[in-house]
Amino acid sequence: MKLRNLTIFEFDAFALNHPLGSYHQSSSYALFMSEQGYDYDLLGLVDENNKIIAASLILSKKIGMFNRYGYAPKGFLIDYFSPTILQEFTSALKKYYYKKNFAFIKINPEISIGTIDYAHKIITYNRNQIIESTLKGMNCRKLEGNKRFETKIPKYNAVQILKNTNLRTVCKNTRNKIRKSIRNGLSLVEGSRDDIETLFKFIKNKKDYPITHYYNYYNAFSKKDEIDIFLIKIDFEECLINLREKYEEESDKNSELVNKVMINPSNENLKRKLVSDTILNSYSESIATATRYLAKNKTQIIGGAITIKYKNRVNILISGFDQEFKKFCPNYFLHYKLIEYYKDDFDFLDLNGITGDFTNENPYKGLDEFKLGFNPLAFEYIGEYDFIINDGLYKSMEQSGQLSKEFKRKEKSINN
């Protein structure tokens, strides 16, 4: 077997048929990353009949003055249960990149090693765990302790099974907020490249990327119709009609509770009255907001999302909304409408990362609870590894702080 460069056609055809194929391992992603300052190779291990046995997109970038590192996003397209093929492929990669002054190749295979039960804070592990030992035995160094978002791609992930999801299958709190958002006059609008500037207002504080980052995504993935843009629109007139109706209903209920408290000031009656007061106040604030905006425009865009489509999966690249309209539940509306939009043509919706931190101190607890409210499958993946090409060079980069500087997180906000 030998290592050789693959054509775009060869690589994409192999990736599309590989069980570990993802949009990160595609020529579209290679094109996108080339605009981010990376070079790239499409490499394949072929047998004596020129049949591709394993392959990978390898991105590369200079680190320091003279040296480089590689990155195989979502890992190699290979059978990780075959030590022989894995050894053959990695040995060939090491020989190929050692001559080019590479220190390492970062990999983060999308291999599930455990299923997460968040309700009981339990992770049930599977036989894929043995691959960890295989990788460590091949000079791969694992990034430890990454329970949150310390890695380039989240180690913990939530995946929605589209055809199995409807209002009855999501959690009660999520279901109520979806219904509330619909009553509030929200609708989902298909966008285009021209809408990226509008959408950027709602996502710019979530990640430390300029608007050109998202234009580059669109330019790379739109060539094969692999990217969609959505906007959340609110109709203030419809919203006000619904809010005033709900306010009057709650006001009548609140008056009844006032009388009950006067007759019987029990803890239960007092508690129900306080809850009603809170709901009534929430409606009042929402009515004031909608009235203020209706004086300017009948409708307004208040959020949106960018999605990437690959094989049978849709990935939420990023989403965001105007925090002033948080009470209108736009994020619940957006995710549920994406499920409805894609469920006839795709099998899965990747919700784009959760954490493995079950503590109350987790700053991302709200984000986890929001996504898990849709009752998705939750997984722990095998994690991020540095496949070391040059031990001396790698240690030098680590000691100098070059590695920690290069791979610092890009997250800026944890708003939902």
C-alpha cells in the first residue's frame, strides 16, 4: 500500500460513502479553510489495485517562523478497529510530513464512546473505548479534561432524530415555549447570501469571527447546495393580538386567585398567586415591547441560523437572536422549525455541542438544558488527539506556549 494525493472527485466520492464522512472531511470544507489561511492536502492510502483504503483532508498552517502543524478535522476516514491499516496510514503520513517540518497532526474522530443520560448524570460506555488505547499506542497525545468547549470541535454532542421528533416528544417546558413562540407571531424565513449581514448582528457576539468568515462558508458550500440561511421574523401586529388575549385570560385568573387568597391565605394559594403575577408581568412587558416596535415596523427580523447539509445530516453551524426578544422564545421556535423543515429529507439534526459537566457550577448548564429539552440522543466522542510527527519539535512548541496560543477558544458568549 502507498500514500498518494487524491483528486477532489476521488476524495469526495470516498468520503460520501465512508461511515465517518462529515462535512468537515469534504472538498467544500477544504475550500472554506483555504480562505482562513490554511493549505490542504487530500491524501489517500491505496492498495496494489489503486483502491482507496483510507483517506483524509489534512489542513496545514505555519506555527512560528519555520514549522507547521496539520489538522484532520473529525479525524481520518479509516477503520480505527484495524491496527494494521491504521499503522500503515499513520506511518505514511509521518514520513510524508516529517520532511515538511510538521510537528503534529491534530485529529478529533467522530467516534462515540458513550451515550449520555443527563437526567441521571450517567454515561454508558461502549467497545469503541478500545480505540483510545490504539491511538495512544501510536504516538497520539490526548487532550485531557475537556468537559466543556476546550477543543476545536465539541467532545460532547446532541443529535436530533428528525423523523421521531414532534411536539409530543419534546419536554413539557420546551413544548410550552415552542407554542408560546408561535402565538407570539414568529415565522421562519428562508434567506440567501444577501441576508448574512442581517444575521451577523445576532451571531457576532457568540464567536470571535468577522463577517467574512460566514461569507466564506457560504461561498464554499453553496457550490453544491450544502448551506442554508434562515431568519426569524416577528409580526408585531399578530403578536399584540395574541398577547392581549393571553393577558386578559391571565388577568381573569389572577383576579380569581386574589379572591381565593383573601378567603384562604394558604401557602398553596399564595404560591399560585405569585406565579400568576409573574406571568402577568411577563405578558405586560412583552406587550410594551411589541407596541414600541409596531410603531416603527409591522415586522422585524430578530434572529436566524446557518446550517450545513451533508449526507443524511443537517448541522447547525451557528444561530442567534436579539436578546431583547428573549421572552418571545425565538431560539426554541428556530430549532423546532428547523426540525420540521428538514425532517422529510434528512435523518439527523446536529445541535452543535453540549458539555459533559453535570455540576450546577457549569456556566453552560442553560445551554445544555435548552438543547436536551428536545430529547435528542447525547454522545461523548473519543476526543481530540495530537498525532505527533516530530517529538522534539512538538515539545518545543508546547514549552514555548505556541500550542496554547494557537488553539485558544473562539467562544465569546454563552447566551441561548
